[in-house]
Amino acid sequence: MRQSLGLFLAALLLGVALAQGDVDPREEAKRQKELLLSTAGILPTELVVMQGEELFHRKGPSGKTMAECDFGLGKGVLEGAAARLPRYFLDTNRVEDLDSRIVTCMTRVQGFKPEEVKRDEVVAVAFYIASKSTGHKIQVRLLFPEERELYALGEKLFWARSGARDVGCATCHVSYVGRRAGVLPYADVLGKDKSWTHWPAYRYSNDQTWTMQDRIRACYGNIAHPQPALYSQPILALELYLAYHANGAVVEEWPAFVR
């Protein structure tokens, strides 16, 4: 899969230069997407979704596929499920996002050992499940105490300033909204941009398949702050905070195609 995506990226780079200067990055992404469709007839996102579908229907050591897993709407029900995550799950007694719920499914239902869970497979399955929520509205609620507590932590983390540079999420995504960080402007993640609906996505500029977990970790790296571990509470808290603020937003395309 990585080789296939690399070939797509190489074709793209040969066809047109990456966005620079004052070019709107979203418009440029649309142009790059159209270029790939006209030259190759398929998008990298579609390839990853196909891989995720295969993994979803793969039997684990227990002999079960992921169709035996509940992603919030009942066993095997995927339509609109990702648009309602993160949420509290009774069977694990914790709040889980799409990534961590996939890991729960692979270990508790399919019988994989934690060390056998591969990150690229989790991402591929996330792409596939998320694709079933395209066109749905984000509906994340705070019904359980665990959800409210995690939301409160996410709010604190979003507004906190820390690290060697004494900055945080709000520094870029509230104070500096509209200013450019290289090519891309800082997004208003709590307002009109609704960045929650932009991930998971394929980043054509560097051939990466990312979920929001990867995006948050990269943000921490950009501000010279230690990155939270994958599936950790800080990441889940920030995701819940961002997702709740995106309530009502329509998912135009999951997985997305971004710079």
C-alpha cells in the first residue's frame, strides 16, 4: 500500500507543483484531486478504504471478523457510526474514539494480542469505517460522567500553554486564526472551519494517511512539545472537545484529501 501511494504522489508531483504563496490550499487540494482522477482514475483514499474493508472482513485468531464489533450503533453497523465518536462504551468502561475502538475490537473480539495490532492497519480500517459517515452530521454527546470529565480535560488541554515555547492549541487555532504557517493558514477549529470533519485524510504533500490522532500528535511536535502516545487520554480528551464543537457539521467527505 505504501508503494502504491508513493507512485500516486510521484505522478502528482510530475504533473503540477505543490501550492505556494497565496494559493488557497483547499482549492489546490481540489485541483490535485481532479488531476489524480483524470490521470489515474482512482484516489489514494479509495485504495486505503479498500484495504480497510479487506481488514474489516478478515478473521482474527478468534475466528471472528470486525462485523462482530459494536462501534456504537450495534454489531456491524457502520453507517453514521464514526460521526458519533468519541463516546463512552459500557463494555470497556471508557470513552473511545474510532482508532481506539478499532484496537478494542481487534484485541477483545478478534483475539489479536496488543503487540500484534499494526498502526497502519488501524488507520486503514478507520478510513473504511469513516467512509460510511460521509454525508452524516456530527452528533457527539456528553451523556455519561466519563464523557463530561474527559471533555473538561480536553478543554483544559486546548487552552493550556506549555512546553519550551509556551504555546498551545489555542495559540494557533484561536489567537492566530487566518495567519499562515508556511503554506497553510491556521484553522479556526472551534468555529467555521470545523476541522474535526477534515480527518481522517490522505495528505498528498507528503504521502501520509492520518487520523485525527496523528494530526494532534503532529501539532504537539510542531510546538516542540512531547507528543502524547497514540490512544492516550490526552489525545482522546482533545478529540472529544473538538468533536463536540463540530456538532451539526456535515461530513462532506471521509476520508478527506488534503494538503
